[in-house]
Amino acid sequence: MLQTRSCLTLENDRYMSLYFHPWEFTDITSFRMPNYITKDSGKEMLDRLEEYLIWLKSQGEFICFSEFDETFRR
């Protein structure tokens, strides 16, 4: 599903801007939070993020914000 949404965004806008929260890189299952937030944390989330970024890299080029600003400034 995430890849489908990403394809639609890339097709329509030609770019994506992603941000990952710091807590997405650690196991947060011990915190009192809803299961839908904690169920895919830790190594499982890191593996999912890595797989997604590898796939995303196959769809286009990663650039820094300064290059994006120079390229898409109107």
C-alpha cells in the first residue's frame, strides 16, 4: 500500500519529501501506547524502512533539500 501511494505521488508531483521520527528507529513496545503504534517498532520497523527506501531509490534519485530548492524553485 505504501509503495502504491508513493508511486501516485511520484507520478503526480515528481518528488517526495520524507521525514522519519526518531522513535521509529527503536523498540517502543514497553511504552504505554496503542498497539497500532508499537506493534512494528524496533528491528521490524527498521527492516521495513530499509526495504521501503531501497525500493524508493529504484524509483528515482535522492537529493538534499538545497538541491531540491535550486531545481524546483519557481
